[in-house]
Amino acid sequence: MEFLSSTVPSVIPLVANTIFKHVAYPFTAGDNTKALELAIRDLQALKEDVNATIKNAEQENGAPTNQAKEWLLQVETIEREAEVIQQKYQQLCRCIWNISPNFCAIYKVSRRATKINIVVKSLCEKIKTIDVVTHLPPPVEMPASSSKTTNLESALHSIKDDVHNNIIGIWGMGGVGKTHLLEQINNAVSQDLAFEVIVVFVTCSKECSEEKVQNKIIEKLGLSMSDSIEQKQSMIYNFFRKRSFVLLLDDLWSRVDLKIVGIPNPMEAVGTYKRKVVLTTRSTEVCGQMEVREKIRVDVLNWDDAWCLFNEKVTEETIDSDPLIEKCAIDVVKELGGLPLALITIGRAMYDKTDHREWEHAVKLLKLARLNDLEFSGSNQSVFHTLKFSYDNLKNDDNNLRQCFLHCSLWPEDYCISKDELIHLWIGLGLIDEPKIQEAYDTGHRYIGRLQAVCLLEVGDTYGNTVKMHDVIRDMALWISNDQGKNINKWIVQAGIYETQQQQPQNFEIEVSGYTEKLSIMRNYGCTLSISITCVSATLSTLLLNNNSIEDPKILQLELFSKLTFLDLSSNSLEAFPVEICKLVHLQFLNLSENSFLKTLLPEELGALANLKILLLFHTNLTFPNKVLPKLKALRVLDLRQFSMAENFHNFSVLQEELQCLPNFEALGFSIPNSSTIDFHEFSQKVRVPIKWLGVSRCTESCLIFLSCFLQNSYLQNNLLSIEIRRMIDVEYVKFERTGENQNDCHLGRLETLHFYRMDNMKEVLWKGPEPKDVFPRLQSLMFLNCYQLTSISWIVNLPCIRTLELHSCTSIKQLIRTDELKISGVEVSQLSFPSLKTIVLEENSGLERISDSIITFPAMEFLYVFKCGNLKVLPFKPSNPPRRLKLIQGFEEWWNTIEMEDGDDKSVFQPFFKKWDF
């Protein structure tokens, strides 16, 4: 009771005021709406000021902040609501003198006007406390997933730029939409009066010349035609020399000399005249020939855009006509891989197909790489014929580049192909036949680069070691290989069809005909394989059976393939060596790696393979009987790396003697199991053959020492391409040490790969004497896997050629590169950089907090992958100076949301590059 008596008197005035305010609302409606009108005028004036500030900032590479954008959205919402209130009040005023005024409606309008007024005043105050604009860093190359709208904006931005990027190259694979983008640029520049330039659009096509370009320009400008190239040149030059112009060159296949055409040099600014050339091409090589200063890559569509485009061409009416059709349509779009040309062409072909069986047949044809069978009647050029221009245009000076491209289709759809596997295939088939094996590898990498440059191959997993084919490009390659679809069994490719147990049938049967040349049924380990031979195949040269579940080699009937030159049986379940192989006397390539043979001794009959050039026995524990190797006179490459037995190591002297008898032998892969420091020294003294790939495992010492007691042999220093150090549980330190007078003579001049596996207790890599950049002048790939005690890898900074860095399950490391450690070793801090590093992969490094200090730069960085590194909160780049080539940052979305920039910088600059990991 005392509580009630004390609180009631204080509550009464509050309740009374509230009641009075609500009672007054109908009588103060006019004042409240008038006050709102005045407040809105003040807010609109502020809005105009904000928009003007943003507009001025955009002219100086600025942009509105997220807070400013949100404030403008709130203002628009309030403006609309205030307008509704004003209109409602005016309607009520017109009927206020009715016999029964609507006091309830008047009350609501007045009350709402009062509340909105409070919000308006709050917005007026808020804008005074936030930053309206932010200044963006210099433009960077956008990631491959950028939309076509972004490509258009980027091109228009470069055209408006009066100083830089006077020659712009738009490139991408055939059918991806380059011409469409150029037409959009043409329309935008022609219609925008702010440009004030003459725009000329010229279609060049494959057989283009300076004179053809001249004729088209003269025709479009309405000038007088002349027979002389020199007169045309003078005429065009005089027309353009005192004018601003944008020249659009579509579908350029080779260099066109703009000076001969008569185009004033775009790189020379004269007065206020703007000179821009924008070209489209399928090849980055053409971009280089034309001295392009900004490249814009047009990539395939993402899923949403691809589905919308396909819907537009097929129409929703067709897709919605049957639920089964929609399911098939989704499969069709997946098969076409976001390629606009294919989506448009096949969409038109399926426009009037309302029977789901027709759609099911279409899906089947696409999966069989028979896309052309879906072309609608009256089509002048099929999808494959259009794409084939890139294939036809390959410069075939090396004779076999086109064939090398076609053989990429032997791998499964969407598969990331190892560059080494691909090059081994090309060498094994004789498509690359250089006098030296290293020259052959170099040629293989050059071929891959050329195929990537014309978009016939793409980057694979982006770690730098794999490539892949776009689905439609792969279908085209198979179509070409099968005589443009006329002989569908010439190349049989059923790779990766049954890759998982869930998909397995009882038997996977393949029928090989008498004229089959290539057979690829790799990566079908989820099924029971059965090969049906209709007749002895005198034409089959290539058989890829790797990554299956083959146990009994008899089912292969290898004796029927007498002309076989390439055989891959790696990663199967073979327990017995297939002796039928020894009868394949034309064989040049044999891969039996990753099989658990019960008998480790190879048969003596193997010596009959006198044409064998490459023999891969990685992880098989197979050994040679005496005097068999010297019979393999053509052998160039032998890989015997295996980490579970020491027999090859103990017989190394005999092995080496026999290899020295081979006139063409150039590359050995070898392992040192159960190593010790003494073993290293002994082995080093014995080596007289070119070891390319070396494995070292199971050292019982606490410190593994290189250089001073190992690898000083010139055969090792001059030949080693790869070192794998694995399963050394007792090793705490790996030391690169060189003592004596010749400390500078200790570099591994050809080493490209250095991998550490299962070094459970390794804390650090130590250096005494030589500098890392001198020892590893060509090191490209560095990996640490399950090195749980590793604390730092600061020594890797300034390695001149390192491209890929991977750390997996290194749980103790907190920061990869520490500048304080580098100061101690005498490295100049102001010059710390990774000049070539493109990819960093970080996985399950739970203790990792930073990659490096901000002073270290990554000018070549393209890809950053971060998985399960929960304590890593800081990116190694600054928004004010992002890597110009950055394409992708990938990780879990939860991780990305925790990232914070140093010094309060805005990480939104990097948002376009982030792609969430969905698994």
C-alpha cells in the first residue's frame, strides 16, 4: 500500500500529458503537417548538397560511402511517406465541414506527421556526422566473374580517361560476347554527347589487312575511294588528325598496323584531342602485337545470367509447359557452361519443343558431345564451326599444336588436368619430339601457354599446375577428332562417367571397333569395367585406363591392341603385372604408378619394349631384374620414386650402371628411404645419372643438413627439378648449410618444386652461409603439409620465381613472414617483396594470425585461398595499394565477415574479388 501511495501522484501528470497530446492531435493537424513540410524542404536541400558532393568526387575517382548510400535511401523513403501524408491531409481538409467529420482519420494523419517530423530532423543531424564520399584506389583488373555491365563500365571509364589506356583490348573465347560488348560501347559513346568524338566501327574478321580496314573506314566516313593505299592513308590521317575519335575494331586475328591505315598514333596526345582504339580478339597475343594498354577479359556467364539468357530464347511458356522440361532445361544450361553463343543457339533450337522426350534427347546429345545435332534448320554457322576458327587459326609452325589441343579432350569434363600429365601424354604420343627431354618439357609448357592465350585452355584449380577445357570447347575438340561428327567411334571418351559408388552400374561396357584410334575410360573407379572388343584393333594407339578399379588385367585384352603406343594403367588395383604388355612392341609410354603389385620384380620379357621412351613406376615398389634396363634402348624417362622400401636404393650402383648404357636416357625419379646423414653423403658421391625428381624420407636424425654433405654433386645441382622431403618425424630442423671456400657454388639452379610432407616435429628451416634466393633461383612451388611445429618461413621472401605457396595443417605458425626476423639476417626491409607469387593456399592452420607485415608487397598476386584458418583476421594487402592482378579471394563466408583492415581502412575494395567456399 505504501508503494501505491508513493507512485500514484507521480504517474498522474504523465498520464494526463499523454492523454492531452492524443486529444490535441485532431486540432493540431494543420500545424503538424506544415511543420513536416518545412522539415522536408530542409532535408531535400541537404540531399541536393550530398548528391553534388558525390558527383564532384566521382570526377576524381571518388565514390559515395556505404553510409551515404544508406542515408539517401532513407531520405527517399521518408520523402514518399511525407508526400502521402500531405495528400491525405488535403483530402480531409476538403471534407472537414461535413456534418460528420472523420476525426479518427484526422487524428491518424496528425500523429503520423509528428512522428515522421522527428525522423526527418534525425536524418538532418545524421548527415553531419558521416563521411559522404571515399576516394577509390587506382583501377584494378576485375575478377573473371565480373558481369558484362562491369566490363562496359570499365571500357567507358578508359575511353573517358584523357591520358591513359589509349588502346584497349577486349579478349575472350569465341562466342563469349565480345562483339556484343563492343556494340554496347559503340552505342554508349555515340549517344553520349559528353564524349564529343567521332566513332567508327570496323569488323575485321580472320582474313583482315590494312587496306580492308582503310576501305571500311572510308566507306563509313563517306570519303572518296582511291586505288592507292598511300592515298587512302593520307586521306584518313588528314581527316582524323585534328579530331577526337574512337576506333572500334571487332574480331581482330592478327596485327593491323594503324600507321599504315592512316590512324594518328593513339599514344600521342595532341592538344585536347582524344584518340582511342578499342579492339576485340580471342588471343592475348594479338593484344600484345597491338600494344594494348588495358585488357578486359570477357568471361562466360554465371549461372543466374546463363539461365535468364536461355529462358529468354526458349521462352518461359515452353519451359513451363511441362515440369520434366524444366528439369531438362537446367541440365542443358549446365552442359553449355555459360557460353552465350551456345545458350542463344540451342535456346532458339528448342524454342518450339514442348515434348519432354525431345528435351531428354537434347540432354543426351549434349552429353555425347553432339551439340551440332541440335542446330535449328537454316543455321548458317553452327556453334562448333564458329568456335573452330580459334582452332583453325593456331599457328602450326610446330606441326603438332592442333593435335596437342585435341588430346586435352581425353580427360573428363570439367577436370583439372595436371600440366605434367598433359605434357607426358604429348611426349609419349610423339606430338612433342625434341632432342632433349628438358626441351620437350619446355615446349610442352609453351604449347599450354599458347592454347591459354587463345582461350582454348583455361586455368585449372588456379594453383598454377593444372589446366582445364570449357565444356563446349571440349565437345568441339571431340567433334573435330571424330571427323566433325562423321565417325563417332574414332575417339571414344567415356572418362569420369562413373566416378562415385552412388552412380555405379553392374557393369560399364565399352565397345571398341576396328577403326577406334583413341580410348579414354579413365576415372571410372565407381564401377565394374568391361571392355568389348568387336575385332582386333590395328588402329588403337592410345589407351587411358588410369584411376579405375581394375584388379584382373586379363579383362583388358591388351594383346589385341598391337599398335598401342601409349598405355596408362596408373591408380588401379592391379596385384599382378600384366605380362601382355611385354608384347606391345610399339609402346612408347607406360604408366603403372600407384598399383600394389604383390610381386615386386618386373618380368624379363619387359626388355622386348625397345621403343619405350617413358616408364613411370611411382609408388609401385617394382624393381628391375639384372640386364633388362639396357634392352630398353629408347628409354628417356624413368620414375622409380617409392617411399616404402629400400631395395632400389641399395641396388643404386647397379641401376646407375645399366642406365648409363642407354644412349637416350635423360631423367630419373628416385627416392632415398630410411635416410641418414651418412646415406646422403654416400649417395651424393655415387650419382652419375641425371636425377630430375628426388624423394627423401624417414631420416632418424634431429637435424637434416643439405648442401654441405648432400647435393653438392653437379649431376644433382644441374638436373634436379623437384625435391620431396617426407615422413621425417624425428627431424626438428632442416638446415641448408655450406661450409668451406666455395660457399657461393651451392645453388640448385633448375629446382622448381620443394615440398615438405608429414614433418611432424620440424620447427624451422635454417640457413647458414648461402642466401635462399641464390640457392633457389628458379623455385616456383613451395608446400608445407602436416608440419605441426613449424613456426616461421620468413626465409622465402625475395625468392625471385616463387609462384605458389601452400600451407596445410601447420597449426603452430602464427605469422608466415616476420620482418623482425629478416632484419636480423641482414635483408633490406624496404625491398621486401614477392615479385612472382601468384597463389597462396592456406588450409587448417588454426594458429595463423597474419600472413605478413604490411611493408611486404605482392605485386603479382592473383589468388588467395583460406580454409579453416579461424584466427586469420587481416589480409596481406592494403586497400590503397591492392595487387593489380588480383582475381580471387576464396574462403568461408563466416571467415570473410571477420576480416578487418588495418588503420580502419574499408575492405569493400576487395568485396568484388571474394567468392565464398560452399563446401
